Amino acid sequence: MSPLRLPGPPHRVKDPHQLIAESGADLEGHGLKRTMGLFQLGCFGVGAVVGTGIFVGLSDSVAEAGPAVVLSFVLAAVTCIFTAFSFAELGSAIPVSGSSYSFAYATLGERTAFLVGWCLLLEYGVSVSAVAVGWSQYVNELLDSLFGWQLPAALSAGPGDGGVINLPAVLVVMMAATLLVRGIRESAGATAAMAVLKITILIMFCVIAFTAFEHGNLTPFVSHGAGGVTAGASLAFFSYIGFDAITTTGEEVKNPRRNIPIAIMICIGLVTLLYCAVALAAIGALGPDAVSDKPAALSLIVDQVTDSTVGGGIIAFGAVVAIASVVLAVMYGQTRILMSMSRDGLVPRVFERVSPRTATPVANTWIVAVVFAVPAAFSSLDVVVNLTTIGTLATMVAVNVAVIVLRRRNPEVRGSFRVPLYPLSPLLGVAFCVYLMYGTGWSTWVQFAVFLAVGAAVYVGYGRSRSRLAGRAGG
């Protein structure tokens, strides 16, 4: 029996071989330099993930799920693992900077790829603003621990949180941009150092919190029911956002076909263990009520357990470093996505220009920094978490489908990693993503529908007529 054949390709599919050749993925990148090894790449992944989601967002997840937030983290992790398999295969087979956008372009067509890139503006771009807001909260906690005073609310929170402008949030975005334009070697080194530090801080938190652990704080375990676990998982998923940023390094990492899938698997495994341990330690120490709706919960827990502000100050310092590294890594991913879209003509050409001196997209980086510093200065973290989550889950659905399409249409395009239990694994990835999307609530779905409609209008009004692939094909 002949294998199942998919129908003809959709409008404007970019040949994977052409995509790899244009990016120079098997040689040197598009004006970029291969300087990142496996250790730096793994640290980059951890740097992109561990930050606001666990240091700030944990309290929101606990409010939804209670002690069963541990199950919420596991459910979110399972969703990520199935999708991580797909990212690993595609990142190994098509090692380019475009990540999900490029994978969709090579399989699902230009229109879908543009919308995936549009959703990545939420994941890589808008989440920078959300993460920066969380950084501001821990900066104040650190200042209070060290000096006994905080920045006034007018200068450390947006209008929705009782302030006027969030200057620390703007500052961390601009600092990240400054480091990124200097070069990937400097950025990767800084991210690696910060990743090691924040892992150490979280381990230290677990050690301290477990000294006050009481089993009674975990009962009743599923206090908010299965619905609470699902809602908590949808929020906890925000804590995992960023692992796919590893695939945006395709043109700046050594031996990408081998190192990208390994780094993805290491990142997901390490982060899941850390998150479950932190959640269990936090709730076991003081109970869910002490964690729920507390923005700087980890510092508060250490302060109460040790009856001192020193430990809390150390946690706050770790959070400041951790969240800063997320801003750095996620901004990096956003600039590389825009660079890939610019090469294809779908966004202005300024985003693809690489400085010959620093081998970085300087103008691209500063535009991204300025654009996303604005919501960081004036918005609240809660405003964008669910919208960012549903946008990220939508791109992950596309990536899982892309693996199936690529294997059917281009079986000769393959790297060093293959999705296990194919095609069950990517299908389960789609199912888990859709399940968590459901848990974000109907209002988030409405916002997302409007967001997609705007993206479709931008594609029709700008990208479709300027597409370089269309120009080569004659329309």
C-alpha cells in the first residue's frame, strides 16, 4: 500500500532547501556568526524561560489551583514536552533564525506563516513588557531589603496599578537592548551567567522553604477541583514560554542540527523539576493562602521562614537577575523572528540589516526595545499574560502540524532528531495545546480573535504584495 499523500501545497510555500540555503544555516548565518556552544545554548534556553512566571506568576497559579498547582505545572510541562519534540525535530532539520515562523512557511504556506509570526509578537514581544513589569516589582522588594525604602508607586507602576509610569521596566528593556547590539558572544555569556545564578537561587529557596514544610498545608490537595487545575495550568504555561527561543539561534549556534534538540530537551526537563520543587516547597512552607496573589511571594516566604529580611533580599536579587535574563533572551528571539520575516519581504527591510561591525541587527533591536518599552511603562502584568499564553499555544499547534506536513511532503529534509511515537506525539501536542487554550477563558478568545483579524489585515495590506517569494514566482 502506498503511503498517505497530502493534497497539493497551499499558496506560497517556501521550499525547505531554499530556506536553509538563503540563511546559510549549514555555513555561516545571514551576516551572523556561530559563537554559541551547547552549554551556552542550554543556558540561553533556561534564561529565556525561568523568570517572571515562577518568581511572580506562581501566586496567580496558586490562586486558581491551590496546592494542586504542582499538577498544573506538570500539565503545562506535558504540553510543552510534546511540542518540544516537534520543535527539536524542526530545529534540527531546518536550523534557521525564524523558528515557528520559518517552520510554518516551509510547510503550511505564507499566510499561515505570517499569522504565526504575528502571534510570535505576543510571545516574544509583548511578553517582554510583561516580564519587565515583574522585574520592577522585585526591584522594589530588593531595595526594601537592602535600604528599607522603595521607589514611589508613581515611578514604579503603570496607571492600572496605581502609578504613573514604570521606569524600572523601561530600564531593563533598554539595558537588554544595549547588550544585544554589542554582540551575541557578550549576550550569550551574560545569559549563561545569569541562568546559573538563578538556578542556584531557586535551589536555595527550596532548601530554606522545605525546612518549614508541613503536610497539612497541602490538604485538601485539589481544593479548587479539576477546573482549577486546568485554569492554573493555563497560567502556569506562561512560566514555560521561551523554550522555543532556542530555535531562533539556528544561525548563531555551533552544530545546530545536533545542539538545538539537545538544548531543548535539557531546558524543559530542568525547568519542570525546578518549578514543581519550588511550588511544592512554597505551599508546604506556609500554605496556599500565603502564596496566592502575592507578587513577590518567594521573598515573603523566605522572610517569614527565616524571620529575617536577608534571605528574602537574596531571593529578590535572584529574581532581578532571573527576570532580566528573560528580557534579554526573549528580546533576542523577537529580533531574529523579525529578521527572518524581513528577508521574506513580509515586514520592512530595516529589520534584516545586520551591522558588519557587531554582526547583530542593530536597528531591529532598538526598534523592538522602543516599541515594547511603551507597554512595559504603562500596562499591568495581568493584562497580557492570558493573551500571550493563547498566542503562544496557537503557534505551538502550528509547529506540531508542521512536523506532520514536513514528513509527508519533504521526507528527505531531516536532522539528527526525530519525534518519538510519531504521529501520536505531535497529535497529542495539538490536543494539549487546544485544551490549555480552552482554559484561558472566553474573553481571552475574543481578544485573540481580534488580534488575528488585525494580523490578517496587515498581511493583506502589506505583506502579500511585498512578498519576495511571490515576486520570484511571478505573483
